[in-house]
Amino acid sequence: MPLPGPYSECVLVRQESDVPAAMRMGRDLAQHCGFSRVNAMYIATAVTELASNLWIHAGGGVLTVEWLPQLPGIEIRTQDNGPGIADVALAMTDGYSTAGGLGCGLPGVERLMDGLQIEPRPAGGTLVRAWKVAHHV
């Protein structure tokens, strides 16, 4: 059963071992809020990708997973003080990678979730929001 009011959990991502902790947090919250197993895994996969990006590209940051009853659904937010994303459109291109990966991370998050917003900050760092609506509520 979904939570009656807003609820959030945060993970400070500073090292690789923080990524699976963030994934479990996202999966567990999604399941607790009544998402199907498949959608809970979509959310967990998106959390994993965004947490990995914090660790690999930004040197760390904060990842928050929040149940928003007014949506109703789950929102994932990341904030960092890294170098930022110089070209968001290029970063959203399948196959593009600045770290030698497959280049399917951010485009994959966009496909898994119902919405994705990326806001590079002028002073450095990036704010990312991704959300998934709970269609069953």
C-alpha cells in the first residue's frame, strides 16, 4: 500500500559500494509503495545508473528517492558539485560516453522512467530528476 504522505530517503554516494545501497533503497521503496516487481526493478535500475554517474562522473553527490502522493509516484533526484554536463543533448545520445562505457545510461534512464529532467548548474554540478507514476493508485 502506498504511503499516505510524502516520504523520502537519501544516500550519500561517495564510493562504488554506495551504488548497490542506493539501488536497494530505490527498489525497496518502490515495492513498499505498491509498484509491480517489473516497475520496481525499472526504478532500481534507474537509481543504479544515476548513483553510478554520481560516483564516476561527479566525484560523489546526494541521491534522494521520494514517494510523492500528489503525483502519485516516485521521484529520484541527484545533486552533485562535479564538473557538470557540458552538452545535455549529446549526453542523451545512445552510445555517447565520456568514461568509456556503453553510453546507454542517461538514455536508458529516460526509457525506464516516465520523465527525466537534467539541469546543469552554472557554478558547476548537475541536478537530475527522474520520476515514475504509479498507475495503480
